[in-house]
Amino acid sequence: MANIQNVSLERTLSPTQVWALALGSIVGWGCFVLPGDKFLPEAGPLAALIGFAIGTLLLCFVAVSYSYMIRYAPVAGGEYAYAYIGYGPTNAFICGWALVLGYISIIAINISALALLCRFLLPGVFEVGELYTLAGWKIYTGEVILMICTVLFFGILNYRGISFAGTFQVILAFMLSAGILLLFFGTFTIDSFALSNTTPVFAESRAPILSILSIVAISPFLFVGFDTVPQASEEFNFSPDKSKKIMIFAIIWGGILYSMVTFAVSTAMPYPDMLAKMGNLKNAGKTAWATGEVCRMAYGNLGAVILACAVLGAVCTGINGFYVATTRLLLSMARGHILPKWFGDIHPYYRTPYKAILFTICLVLLTPFAGRAVVGWIVDMSSVGTAVAYLFTCLTAIKVLKHARSAQAPIICSWLGAFTSVACMALLLIPGSPAYISAPSRWIMVIWIAMGIIFYFISKSHWITLTEEERKTSILGRNDLPIFFDNK
């Protein structure tokens, strides 16, 4: 049987493919559904655009820290490996555990988006064989079969090699970007288009600064996809030095795409009227989708085709990108003996972590039966886990830069990245905050933490017996790389 000791991952990812992985993971389904569901109702047009700009800037500081760490340790696992370098195996476990559910849930939310897309574009086609209703979301046999086939398609795609998956990602990223550009410029042709439609520019239910902070706080979730870059760094066919430009360009372009869609929804008609119209559709039991309505207003029946291309690009790039991120994280945790060695096996021919991929497929196959609302609760909670991973990476980068005394890297970027991570966690977890996560999300987080504590003590009995040299070799692929924690 193949083993990580004698088979390595394939180094075939080009800079363009890595950028497409990052962008496609950043701009997922949320870019199309959140303007009408969250950005405009809870923040308002101007607050949302300002929040995107601030979030983009702050996450660029985090990305700079990631680029330092990619150069220092270009291995699969990303944040998990970085947390080990800076703070040891226990903190590495905390970081990895915080991320793995978030990654899997983002695959799940993109899978579940296919059902909503079909309900809007092909009403009634897949809504056959009603099974049950869960948290207000009806589960249909037709949609379950559609989502299962999608899970299996992308699972097999990743199983058979990263090279083809990367090429497919580039095509999908182009579809995504082209579709959003057409939506944005098409809005200007709508008879009811006017900049005055953005009034009130801030949410009437809260102060302007709180409206902006409600968007900034979820930046770790909105831009989470850029950290597919470090997860795949062991498979680069180019110098890790290019990773900084790749991540920053992906974050900036992602922020622009989020802004374009939100601007389109807020200007096609007075956005309070648009929100009221969507509310009436929901109350009537119909599919309410503000972005889809704008596309229809701009292009008529052709709008469905344009939107389908854009959304399919977003959904499929998100699924593909987070398949890569999830399975490489599982691989790295197996290398550190925190997960069973089984997860670390690499296919002798395809050179992919095929058992981690099979495990991910099995978990995501639960999505069609869970319903979109339940998956959404998990995604909300995952913003906290993402911020935890950002914090570990930025703090480790500070230690590495101090050790190297490098003039090439202003350490202030890592400090600003760490501040961003702490601020986002505070906004998500402090009661009364404009971004305070919902009660179901908090309960899921408590359950996940409790499971982590149990799993930690079960696995610790094994990895605690390893020497630090053995752990370094397993996680980092070498034992001569300096680490920065007290291992006594």
C-alpha cells in the first residue's frame, strides 16, 4: 500500500492554476446570494462596499504573512504546519481542528447551492419526490441525486490528479469573472437603474460604523479561499516566492467581484423595494433571489444563461478549491500523527491523498440530506475557525521574521494581520456585536470544541511519544528547519 514515506505529491500546479484555486475559493456562492440576504439588509450599499474595501486591505496583510510562511515551509497543510512551527503540536491541533470543519462545510454550502440555483433557473425540474422539511428547507429526491452526482464528480476529479483539477479551475474562474462582469455592466442598461436607488446607504437599524463592521467581521469567511494557496504549496511547479502576488491579486479581484454584484443588486431598482419584493416571494413559498432578479431585468431570458455560467463557475471553483484545501490539511495532520496514518496515504499513480479525498467525499455526501439552513449554521461558525488559523499564521510569521532579521519583510504586516484576526474573532463572539453569530452556530461551535477535546486526548497518547525530530520530519519533510516553541 502506498505511503507518504515513499510517494510524494505531484508538483504540477502553475501560478495561473494556483491563482484560480484561490479566486474560485474566495468567490463562491455567497457572492451571489448574500447581497440580497445579508449585505444590503444588515449593512446597506455604502457600508457593504466600504466593508469590502477594509476587509480586502486587512486580509492582504494576513496574506503577506502567509507568503512568508510558504517560503519558509512550502509543505501541504498550511496553517496546521505553521502553527506547529511557532507554537508546537498542541496548538497545531487546535488550528487544524478549527479549520477542517470549516473547509468541509464550505464544500457543503456550495453543493447545496446547486439546489437553490436549479429552483431559480429550472423550477420544478429537480423538485420531485419530496422527502421531508428540515429547518424550513424542503428536501427533494431529485435535488439529492443532483448533489450526490456533483460530490462524486469533483471527488473523482481530485482523486485522479491535481493537474487536471487545476486546469479545470482556470476555466471555471474565467466563467465566474466573465459572468459577474456581464451582470455588472448589464445593470447600467436597466431602465430603473439609478445611483439614487442605493438610498439609504447605511442600514437603518444600526449606526453607520456598526453597519461597516458587520461586513468587516465576516471578511475571514468571505476571503477564506486564499489559504488554498499554502495548502497546495507542496504541489507548486514554481518558486514559492510568487505566492504573495498570487494571493494578494486573488483577494483584491475577489473583493472587486463581491462589490460589483452588491452594487448591481442595490442600483437596479430602489434596493428597499427589491428586498421587500424578495420578502414577499419568500412568504409566498417561492424562490427569492435578488441577484437573479437583477440579471433577468438586464438580459431577459438570456440572463438565466449568464447567471448560470457565473454561479456554476463560483460554485464549482469553491467545491474544487476546498476539496484541495481539506484533503491537504487532513494529509498534514496525518503526517503529524494527530489523525490516523490512513489519511496520509498517497496514491502511487495519481499522487494524490486519495484516502483523505475518499473521507471528504463521504462527509460531504451528507449535505444533500441536511438541508441548506443547517449547513449555513456550520458555515457561520467556521468564520471563527478561519480567524483562529489566520492568527496562528501571523504570530508564527512574526517569530520567523524576528529570527531571520530579514529586511525583505516589514514585520508590521504580520502584526496588522494578527490584529485583524483578533478583531474579527471579537466581533463574531462578543454578544451585542453587529456580527455576533447565531445561537445554532454557537451551539455547533461548542459541540465541535467538545469533540476536539475528546479527540485530542485520544490521539495525544500516540503523538506525544514521538521525538521532536520525528515530528519535524513528518510534518515539515525535514528535521533541520528551526522551530520556535519550548518543547520541554
